[in-house]
Amino acid sequence: MRQRSALLSVVFLILAASAWGENATPPSPLAGASDNSNEIAVSGAVMLRHELNTGTGVDAAITHYFVRNLGFTADADLMRSNYLDFREYGFRGGPTFRLLPERRLQFFAHGLFGYARFKDTGTGSARPYENGFSYVAGGGADVRVAGPISARMSGDFEHFTATGGANPTRLLRFGFGLKYSFGNHAH
């Protein structure tokens, strides 16, 4: 079931990206500075939880740049740890800033806000998922490998607060994966 949810999230992001092609041109917030390029990134992730247990997961994101350095990212992730039977998945969106988009080495930073579900069954296997607000702040670097394909290295901090007011959960996440760029100014 968890793998199906992760697969559906990735498929949704790919379909959204293809529908958001070069023909769809949203108005640029800065006249004359239109970029309209897009990126799809999929990363394997390693996370560290505040109790210092580790886990793995996958993160998929699609970014649309309205202008050369500023865009919007939609992100979906699935994280899990076998040590304390920790599970978390979330869907977030927010602004992304990139530096040196025309270079082989590009840097980016993002602030993403949205929804997450969290489950820690270390205190009992029947404990249900908790829903709540989640934000992610971080960034990383992309190194162009060939044409529109880049290798991605990223790191971010996630903060999750359950709706019921339970203790917040904090994660440090490090990701390694690939990025595919397309659109008007794909690099």
C-alpha cells in the first residue's frame, strides 16, 4: 500500500509536468524576464530524526520557473525507519530560488509548506497516523551530467506538527538523485 501511494505521487507529478508544457505560459511577475522552464527531480533520501534514529525514503518534486531565478515547487515524499517503525509522507509546495541557472553547477533553496501524515509505532503497533502541518526549508546543488539531466544533492529540515497538538517531529533529510529539465530554457 505504501509503495502504491509513493508510485501514484510520482506519476501525478510527472503528469502535472507534462500538462504544464511549453504551451501553457502563465503571466510573468517581472515583465520581460519570462523563463517558463520546468524541472522534475527524484531523489533517494536518508533522514535523521531528533532521537538520532535514521531512515530512508524517496522524494519527488516538480518545479516551474516563472522567471530566471524564481519558481514554484510541488513536492511529495515518503520516509520510513525500521528502527522505531517510523513512517511519514507529505505533500508540500512553495517558492524556490536558483542561482546560476545557466551554469553546469546550479544551487537552489526552497521553503515548502503543506500536509503530512506521521506514524511512530514504537509506543504501540495500533497507534494511528497523525495528520498535520509540515514545512521544509533547505536547498542543494545540481550538477549537469548530460543535456537536460543533472545529478542532485540536497539537504533540508522538516518540521511536522500534528493537528491534535502532539509533540512536534523534526527531521534532517539528505537526498541524492537525478533532475530532468525541460521547457523554454532547459539547461
